[in-house]
Amino acid sequence: MDVERIGADESGPERLDEHGTWAEPINGNADGGGNGDGGGNGDGGRAVGQPHRWDDGLIARRVRPLPARRSSQPPPEAWPEVASPGRAGGPGAADESVEVLSAPPAPNGELRTSAGTGTGRFNVLSEPQTAGGEAAGVQVPVEPEPEPPHAAPLAPPLEPPIELPLEPSAEPSAGQPLGGGRSAARHAAASGGGGGGGERGLGTRLVALRELVGLSRTRLEQDTLAEAVRVLEEASARGRLSRAHTTVAIAGPTGCGKSSLFNAIAGVQLSDTGVRRPTTSIPVACVWEASERDGGAEGLLERLGVPPRARRRAHGRTSDNRILGGLVLLDLPDQDSMDPGHRAQVDRLLKLVDAVVWVVDPEKYADALLHERYLRPLAGHAEVTYVVLNQTDRLSSQATEELLDDLRRLLDEDGVALGEYGEPGAQVLALSALTGEGVPEFRECLEELVAHRQAAARRLAADVDQVVVALRPAFVVDGERQPEGLTVAAREEFEERLGVAVGAAAAGRTAERVWLRQADAACGTAWAGLARWQARRLSARRGELPEGPAGAAGAPAVPVPPQPAGRPVVEQAVRGLVDEVTSGLPGDWARSVRDAARAGGEVLPAALDKAVATVKPPERVRPRWWTMAAAGQAALMVFQLVGLCWLLFGLVVGGMGADRWPAVALMVVGAVGGPLLAWCCRLAARAPAEAFGAEHERQLRRLAADHGRSLVLEPVAAELLRYSEVRDQYVLAASRQP
């Protein structure tokens, strides 16, 4: 079709078809015009690649009112449809029509803007309807998109969670027949044989990824989680928009024929073609609308940042157009353009569209920039990638096959080629947009892609795959030894070292000796008691410190206070615990555990000293047998005194003779029985003395263990539990199975 470009008036450039009918009316530029890259295209002055929340009323306030159109134009209420001579792929094709998606200027010169799309709830992708008319997916409230996006926190909040995005069923909608051949096998392999087994897989993975980010945002660097946050934000934004539309971008290097292929698919010239470079400076969109109940694509176009004057609609009067219903086709600027703004637009849009068509020509199909910067990093997105070798009309059939083989070899090295056994991968096609050869086959691929309505889900799944691969070093350590966590052995060893730090064993032995000496004092001979009393009296008279009940080398009458906690011993205990529990943990999580242990270990010695200073020994109950033993010692003392007096009386009076043996017997019984009774009492006192000392030792160990548990073990266990939960969420996010 010959299209003449007429001069632009104040309202912007327009185009006429061969019948003189308005085919592509274009809204005027704002504030002095522009090329679509800056603020002069009616997009509110948004710079290329800058996050933007579309249509908040700012556009209408900033755009200068436009003068009324010439009276020769049709009225804005009835934009005519233009009959097309057919597809560029061949003569006699069915007619199509294209119109501007954005509303024309109102008669009063005001620019019409659409309302915002944020609703606070969203349905992600395609959710099959149940018999009762309710969506099969789970709808969970979500906060509206923050504004401005660059001020958003590192990680999305854990509450409220996003809605589960469900992959749609592989069943086509009514009136949309499935294609056959290699593409159908590719889609069947990607979907696992249908939409039954993996419908909730993507939703589960996205929820797991959100939980993972929420649990990790204070433990990992922001740069580590930045891509995961972006994917979650994009999934949330995509889920609020039409799930009946599939956005496909045509990208490629300069002069490869992107715009020609775009026009060939649309069946009418929508995007400029020519020798001037760059030809395309802003993205141009053509929309094949879906059914009315599915809504329009305005929200998608606003999210993609397509200027209103670059939006076109293909009307669906033909069967071909009905099959393409729901397709949003974009013609992107050159990815190797000398203009940095063009490259920025391409990089931004490639992260937002559902599928990408890479167009190459015989000269640039092996371009290093294309393969190294785009195809190789996006190898995981092969399911939603098409590679088209254009301009085959310049080659012979044999040369075309040779180039295709070499192109497939390069794509195989990049990791995006279709697998040897039919695994999902990028489809490679050869065509000529100029002659139409191969265009119907490519259009069939687009028809199948649109019919399945799974491109958005597959794109998000590929994004999640790419994120989990990049995050693997942060959550998984490859090696034979896996992290064991806080084991019972590690905890017991730590508590044992804290007991050593507070001197629990020494304090227990001291308490045991005190008990024995008190038993000696209570059950010992009267002469030993007099000796101890005399020693204390002399010491007090000389001003010396009191001695223990066993003399100068004895222990005091009460247990001595335990020694202050040794800081080096505590630090060694903390280090040993950290080394044990962080073995096998990733670096960031090992550092997090180490920081938690170190924070508690710094205050632990002082806390132990303060607690130990207030420790009181266990309550001592005087055994009854001590009283009985003391009474026995008193009786034996009386025996000695009676026997001694008896002997002395006999010696003084004389004449005792054989009568002295009872007195001697009393003295011997008293002298031998007292020490013997004391020795027996000491043997009997050992068991309760050991129990008393052990109880005092346990008291100190429990005290040290309680402080160690609250200050060190619990924070460490909390970090390990957090890592365990994050690891579980990572496994869910990394799994493509429901």
C-alpha cells in the first residue's frame, strides 16, 4: 500500500491511505512537540527508562490545549476504519483496519486521559473459571503500587501478600483453533502436557519468593535482592492488568527489518521504514483486541510507556484477526542505536513484555553485542523468545539454510536454542518481510502464542528462574558438609564452658568441704571442739582473719562466693559455638549468626558476674543424726571424765586394787569411742556433702546456662531458624512443580 506522509500542522502529523481516508490520526505533541523521548509527547515528561505511574491526571494538567482539527477531518466521535489490501505476506489477503488507541482531542481542545488502573486487588494472569463462575485462583489483597516507585523499600512487605498468579489452562478459548507442528509441541512441552498439573506452580513460587525477600531483606545486601524485588513488583503490576492480552516486542539491531516485519504482521504500514537511521525512535504498538468481557489493553500500554500517539488498533472483522485477538505487538527502537535513550527504552521494555521476537539479518545475525548483552543473559527466557532471520530474499535457498544452521549453532552456545529432544527453547525462523515469504508461518506462531495465553506466566516463571539462580550462592553452599545448625552437642559444650567460666565446679567442691567440716564440728570430739574454739579466740585476740574449722588451712564456715566469670573463657565459648553452628552456612547468613552471637557475648560476662554475686548457697538442713552424734560425744566425754576422776580418787585414797579396771574401761571407752564416732560420722557425711556440693554446682551451671541461652543461644537459634525458613522458601521458589 502506498502511503503518503503529508506535512504536519499544529495538531501533529497525520497519514492518508490511497483512498484519501484518515488512516492513522496522531495526537499532537505537548509543550512544543517532541520525538517521543522526552516530555513533549504527552506522557507527562517522563524520561526514558524512569519508573512511572501512568495517568494520575498529571498529563492532562501539563499538556497544552490543542487547536481544533481542520474541518476536512472526520469528527472525533466516529473514527473510520481503513480497508487494507491485505497482509504484506501476499496479495488478496483479508482486509484489516487500524485505528489510534488513544482518544482524539475533544472538540474543546482538552486532552482526554484514562483513569488509573490501580485497584488494590488484582487477578494475575489467567485464572480458569469454575462452574460456579468463581475464579479458580486465590485472590489475596495487595497494597496499591507505591508512588514514586524509586522510594519504595528494598523488599515488598510480607503483609498483605500478593495474589497467587495462576498459569492458565492450555485449553484455547472458543473460536481460537490451535496450530500444529513444532510450535505446538514446544508449548506442550513447556506446559507439561496441559494446564492441570502446574497451574498453581507460579503462584506458589512467587509467594515463596516474596517470603524469601521479606525474611532476607535485613540480612543480605540490597543489591543481592534488587532483581528479586523487581520481579515481584513486575509480577504484581502485570497481575493487575489484562490477562487476555499478550505483549510481544519486536527487537533487533539497526537495519534488520523490524519495522517491515511489524507492518507485515499488522497488514498496514504503521511503523516508519526507510534508509534513515534510526528509523524508529519510540515504541509503536498495534493491538488486536480480545473479547469485550476481557477488557482493553490501555493499562498494558501505559505500563509499557507507549506514547498515546503511537498506539494503533487492528479491528477484528477477519478470521485471522480473531485468532490474533489479544496480541499487543510492539516495534522497538534499535538495541544498538547510537542514541543512549533508544537503548534505555529497549532495555526497559524487554523486562516488561511477555515475549520477544529478535529480528536479525544476514550481516548481523552473529553480532557480539546482541548475543552477549541480550540473548545469552536471557537464555532462561527461551520459551518466550523467537529468533527471526529476515531479508532471506537476498539469499539463495542453500545460503539461507547455511545461515540458519550457523544461527542455531550460536543460539545453542547462548543456551536459547530449541533442545535436541524438543525441550522448550527459542524458535528460529527464516522469512522475508519484503516479499512475505515465511511471514504466514511466523504469524501462525504468534497465533498459537496468543491462543494459549501463557506467555505472561512463562515470562514470569523465567524471571523467577533467573532470580533463584542468581540468589543460589546467598542461600545454598555446594559441598559435602551441610549445615547442622544448633545441635545438642554444641549447646551442651557451650553451657559446659560457661560453667567453667563461673567456677561452678570449684564452688561445688568448696560447698562440699564446708558441709564436711560442719559435720566434723557437730559430730567431732569435745576436745577437737575446744581446740577450734581456742584457735579462733587466739586469732581474734591477735587481730587475724578467722580460720576455717580445720585450722589455718581450712575452709570458712560458709561457701566462698564463686569467682567472677572469666571474659576470655566466655569469648572462647562463644567463638567455639559460632564455629560449630556456622559450618556449611552461606557467607551472609554465617555473618548474621556470628553478629548475633557476638552481640550477646559482649554483655554475657558482666551479666554472669552480676548474677553470680547474688547467688546464695542451697539451704542446709541440720541432720538429726548430728544431734544424736553430738549427744554420743557428750556421753563419751562424760565417760572419760568419770573414769579419770575415779582413777584419781583411787590413787589419792589408795587401795583400789582390782576396782580400778572399771575406771580404766570408762576412760578407754570415752577416749577411743569419741574419735571412732567422729570418724563414722565423717563417713556418713560424705554422701550428703557431695549432694550439697553438687547442688550448689548445678545452681551455678543453671544460672550460667540461663544467661547464655537468653543472650547467645536464643539469638543464634533465631537466626538459624530464619535461615531454615528462607532455605525452605528458596526451595519452593526454585521448583517449577506445584
